[in-house]
Amino acid sequence: MAGRTTLLALLAGAAALADASQGDREPVYRDCVLRCDEWNCSGAGLQHFRSHQPIYMSLAGWTCRDDCKYECMWLTVGLYLQEGYRVPQFHGKAWGDPMGEPGMRLLSAIGTQTHRQKKKPSEWPFSRFLFFQEPASAVASFLNGLANLVMLSRYRTSVPASSPMYHTCVAFAWVSLNAWFWSTVFHTRDTSLTEKMDYFCASTVILHSIYLCCVRTLGLQRPAVASVFGRFLLLLLAAHVSYLSLVHFDYGYNMVANVAIGLVNLVWWLGWCLWNQPRLPHVWKCAVVMLLLQGLAFLELLDFPPIFWVLDAHAIWHISTIPIHFLFFSFLMDDSLYLLKDTPVPLKME
């Protein structure tokens, strides 16, 4: 009884100073992980764990130490709730800390962070389903990818390959599909590798959208300009990935960089839509997509403990983007079919 009282006293003192990484700073959590690791992750305990671990968990890369962190997280959450404190967050550690776990999502709450964040932002506790670490976000990412695949198939069926934008649009669809694949993998199993692939592929989608816009607004009349600009974007992506991979994974820099290219993408597409709206009625679809993407990003501001420990603001954001694929590809189909016709006046943004 005295030991339990001591644990709760530690919890009470820590709760008053709770910050973004309160959970994994909590002595109860750290002590639990250390003891679990000592008892269950070596010798006979490790053999017992491996013999009883479901094959799908093993194939997904879940280790004994990962299981210790998961169980100890819920022990800590239970004590907090039992004593009337708010749910703590976990895994907000600096890159390379063995106690840390990947956290921040690319473009989360666009425009709400202006400081350079070098630590992993904390995460709410999620209830695992099978081997899915964040089930709702993983399913939503998969559905985004599925919507992208369906519309890619529809685009290729509806638009002849002779359309000037055909190959650029198809390439954009494959880049997007790859990004949603890695988003699904990342939310299924959060590791250093899957985190980086999720972030880098998301950046690639934004840059390819900028390239798509460049080809549509300038490249059809000036192919050399689009070619040079495309090479510049590839160099930019290579420099971005190299810095984060080989020098320092700086979350603040990553967010600022992606917000910057996201704004370029938004302004360029919207500018072209406004310029050509009088003669191209279908551009309203593109404008709505750009505005929706910007507006829906603010769903990330609704930071709350996951509903039923599964559905959080980030998952809701992913769910909300599923219909956008249908509208954007509808625009691409309309525009690609339009370009098959004679256009006596060049359509570009000056």
C-alpha cells in the first residue's frame, strides 16, 4: 500500500508540471519499462515472450521492449485517470534517444508552429489492433491510397495518352499512391525508417504537385522551362532528404520547409485557377481542392485524447481527405480532355 501511495504521489507531483512529453518522463513509466525489460526481455523471459508472440506481431517488427513500452504506457494512463488527472502524452523524445518513438505528422496544424522544434512531438496513447499501432490513421491512409488508385484507373480509362498532360498526371498519381502506402505503413508500425519514408514521400507529393502546376501553366508553351524547373525541384528534394537523413533530423526545419512549399503550391494553383476561370469552368474543382486541403489541415488543432483510444484529430484529418481525390482527379480528367481540343489562346498565368 505504501509503495502504491508513493507511486501516486509521484504522479501527482509530475502532473502539475505536465508538458508535451509528460508520459515518458513519468518515473512510474520509466521504472515499469526498466523492470519489464529486465524480467521479460532476456533469458527465459524472452524465450517465453517469443514463443507466445503472435506471428503477425513478429512479422510487423514488434519486439519485447516495444511490448513493455506499450503495457507500461497503459499502466501509467490508468493511474493518471484513476486519480483524476488528464491523459498524458508519450514519446516526445529527442532523435536518437532510445526511449523515444517517432511522433510528429507532416504538415500537422499548418502555420501554428513558428519555432524550431528539434524534439519529437508527443503522441496520445493508442490502443493497438492486431499489429496496427494507430488503427484509424492506418485505415484512413489505406482508403486515401485506394481512392487515389481508383481515380488513377478512371483517369487512364477516360483520357487518351495523347493528351498533353496525360503522362504528368499519371506520374503524379503514382507518386501520391506511393506516399499513401508509406503513410499506411508508418501508422501501422512507427519506426525511424517508416517515419522518414512517410515524411519524405509526403514532401515529394507536394513538390510534384508544384511541378504539375508548372507544366500546366508554363510547360505546355515552354517545355524547356518545365524541364529545368523539374530538375531544380529534384535537387531541392535531394538536398532536403540528405540534410534530414545525413546531418540532422530537425522537426522544426522539416515543418517550415513543407509549409513553405505547400504555400507555393497553394498560391500557384489558386492564381492559375482565378486567371483562367472565365474560360475554363472546370477549374473551380481545383480551387476547391486547394482551399479544402488548407482548411482541413486545421483539424489538427483539435488535439484531444483518442476517442475509444483509436480516433484522434490526425485520423479525422486523414478521413476528411479521402473525397478530395475524387474531386481533384475529376478536374485533371476535365482539363486533360479540354487540352485535346484546339486552344487558340495560350492558357497560362503571367
